[in-house]
Amino acid sequence: MSDAGCDARRSYGGNVKSNGNSNIKSQASLLPNLRFSGEPRQNPLFRSAPYKNRTLCAFDCPRPGQSNKFKRLTVPSPPFPTTEDALFLDFDGTLVELAERPSLVKIAPELPALLAAASAAVGEALAIISGRRLASIDALLTPMRFSGAGLHGAELRTDPREAAPPQASTLDGAAQWLAAHLEDEPGLWLEDKGAALALHYRGVPGRASQAEHLLREAVRDLDLEIISGKDVFEARPRGVNKGEALRALMRRPPFAGRRPVYVGDDSTDEDGIAAAQALGGLGIKVGNGASQAAGHLENPAAVRAWLAGIHGRPG
């Protein structure tokens, strides 16, 4: 077992004690999807969960110089998170599986209502923080609408009743330059977000360097920064990231004064994870890859099951 992270091991059996909570048994099957690294016991979100015969347990990673013996850790009991927490969720790769193109994502039929119920469970302190525009998220989750940050934080909304801001057209020149040059670049395609440009190379990983070069050329005279994600390079306003978006939302009601919980799958989510944990909360990494997050969920299906556990709905 590596120092980078420890798997939560399934070691329970028999019936689960209800302790007056009929939701515990249904959620027990969800918890083995959660992994921890570092010192999760220090986080106030983690609490013990009673079981009748055996226990769900995780094991502390051995520190350098320590013997290869693992200490039993308790796993979080439902509900998780609590009414004292604020929940921040990435979208693509976290709530929905990645698709060849963002427009082709498939939304689980239960997702809008699931998010609405989870939001109610945390006092409406739920926000979606995404590289997408808020208008795109609204369209995919209709008729529900949530607080959030679009374009990594260039768009902010704390009142779900508000419409998403209109798309800016600040990068038309760069977008036109890229569109012309991509005519001879099969496999590369441009996503024009108005205030940001994303150049995707999904399906042609060998062309990553060419995608990065073209994007840098297109925006070299603009005050933008280039970031990399899963099979994409993106040019976005300098100083904008998901960590700053989380901090901005945490200064406003209904998020202010709560513990932040950030869930994300991509390298661009590490800013959000770091910000949440710096503020005394929890970061949860979805899928594979290095992360500073204290928690882990296997895939978007596990995320949706975990969300269902917050309010006791079956996953």
C-alpha cells in the first residue's frame, strides 16, 4: 500500500444496526467506494459508524520508518456531509461520465432531483463549480437550477433563482484564428466559451503538444493563462480558478460559516480541493490520478450513490 492513498477495506458482515436510522443499512454498501489518505481522523466530518457483527474500516498509511502495520480508522457515518457543511461539486467526470464532447454527456435521469434533495439536506449550500458556463449546466439539469461557478469561477451565482450570465465574446479574434488553423488539424476541436477557449484532443492523445502550441499561439497577446485538463488545454482569464471560486462563494450566504466539501476529478479541481481543506473542510478526488484530497470516490456513479446517501434515497 503506497503513502499516496489507502483503500477503505470492506470488512463488515451480517446486519447493520439501525440506531433509529433506517438509512444506515442502505448506505453501508456505498462506503467501500470511499478511500482516504493522510489523516482523515483529524477532520470533523469523519465520525464513527456502528455495525452489528463487524465494522467497515479504513487503514492509516504507514509513515516512513514505521512498520507495515495499519491502524484501523473509522469511516464516515451517514448522513454525509452534515447541515454544517457546504458542498461544492465539479460536473464533467464527477457528476456525469466524460464524453467525447461536452455536448454529448449523458445525464442520469435521477441527477437533477438527486442534487435538489442533496441541496435541501445541506440548507441549500450546494454549488456546482465547473469549466462549463453556468448556462450549459442549467440546460443539462433543467428544470433544476443551482448556485455555482462557471468557467472555473469567471461566472458566479449564489442565488439559484438568477439566470446564468450571458456569454461574453471577448475572444472572438483568437477563436477565429484557431478555427482557421484547425481545418488542417484532424482530431483537434475548439470549444469557444466566450471568456475562455478550450482546445480538445480527446481520441488523439499523440497530438497534445500540437494542441498546446496552437492555443498558445492564438492567445499569446492576451492576458490569459493556459491550463491543462483531461485531454484538453484551456485558455482562461488569469487568476481565475476553482479554488478562488470556492473562496468567493464561501464569503457569501448560504455558504459562509460552513465547512467546505469539494468533490472533483480533474487536475483543475485540485485548486478547489486545496482551498476546501485549507478552510478546514474536505476534498474528495473522483477516479484515478494523484491528488492532495483526503477522500476518494471511484467514479461518477459512486458520487451519485454518495449523494443519495446524504438524504437516504437508494442509489
